[in-house]
Amino acid sequence: MMLDPQVTRFFGGIAAAVDPITRFRMTVGEPDPWQEQVLRSDPRKSETDRMLLCLVGRQSGKSTTCGCLAYDAYTRGQEVILTAPSMRQSITLFRRIIAFMHTDPAPPPIMRQTMTELEAHPRHGGRITVLPANENARGETADLIIGDEACFIQPDEALTAFFPMRRSTGRIFLLSTPNGTRNGYFYETWESDANVRRIKARSMDTTREDRLAQIEFDRRTMSDATFRREHLCEWVGAGESLLSWNTLERAMQNEEKALCLT
């Protein structure tokens, strides 16, 4: 049986509205496991989901995940703030949001749209604002605060200045690759016993063949420390390591028989 296109669009809009995974699939395709964990998180089921820290390898879809989170909250009538270390990165985040809006079968009615803001009609109430992180961020209130490349937002005050803007029922998502230093809010919170949810996703944990080929190219062409930081999500600096990744990898291969002394 063939359904009228308007009926199909209607049911597609309902499916996207109730399930952010469906929304992600409509725009991007099948999410990686870590992305599904993020999109399925729910503070009503677990208080640790009130704040999520995601340590993610390079080019693993951080900005796309941010865009899906932001747009999904927007369609539910929530106010969202996205921030990144620079205005250029903030605008890139906004483009991800617009991609989700263009594939939405039933987007909220838009009252205003600029390069950094999306506001629905007042009867809906949703609004998204993207801005660079700085210590002068004040005056906003949000149901959802998302920080992309949070390890690179310096100083800490520039990142934590957004936290008081969160409503009492609001949420905070911080996503980043390691920045090579063992300090700063993200690192210290990740290593602490704070009641937050931590999700780690190395680049090679993806199932996408094109990404795996790119990661293999990087493994051959990057320094060991850079590869470990960018793709293995390790807190290593730019200096030379005592043991290379290749050495450790060979050491884990169990091809030699044990030496028996009698």
C-alpha cells in the first residue's frame, strides 16, 4: 500500500520527534555506538546524565552529535547554548544544526534565523544560540549547554562561566579530544570521582570503513604521541614517548610460545 507523501511526512515527523536516533539517521546515517549512548542519555533515568563528558577521537562526529543534540532539544521547545573555542568553530556548529533542520519532516515554525541563532515562534519556545567561549558570557538562560572541544576552551573560567546559565532541570554536555595537558576543568573532572557520566570513543571504534582507512593513514604519517592523543584519546603531550605505539602493539601479540625452564 502506498501512502500519500503528506502522510509519510507526518509519520516521519512523529518518529523524529520522539527519538533522536531516528533524527540522526534521517540526516547522517547510522550513529556510532558512542553517539547512540549520548543521544539516549536521560537524566530522568540516571542523575549522572545531568552532565556528560565525552572524550572522543578526531573526526569522529563530535560536531554532528552536538548539532543533533541541540536541534532535538530545540524541537522540544527548549533553549540551547552551544559554545566552542572560537567564533569560526561556533559557526561550524550552527551549520550542523541547520543540516538537521533541513531534513526534519516537521520543523518548528521559525521566527528568526541568523548565522548564530535560531528562534522558533513564541508559541513553540525553542531557541538555539551559538557563541565563542569567553569570560564575558553572561545574561543567557538555557535548558541545554553544549561545549565542543571543551579541553581547548581556556581559561577554565571561560568554560565554567556558562554553567550558571543552566536551569535547575538543565543539562551540560562537554565533548573534546585531549589537548595534551593534564590540567584544566575537563581533565580534572574526567579523572575525579564527580557524579557525571563519562563516555570515551577512540577513533578506531567506528564501524565506518572510510574512517578506518583514514585512521590507518594517520597512524602511518603522524608522530606516535600525536596519534595517541588524536585517535586513542590519551592524555599525552607533544614530546617523545618512552615506548612507541607500534612497540606496545607488538608486545601484545601472543604468537611466541612460552619459555619453559626445567
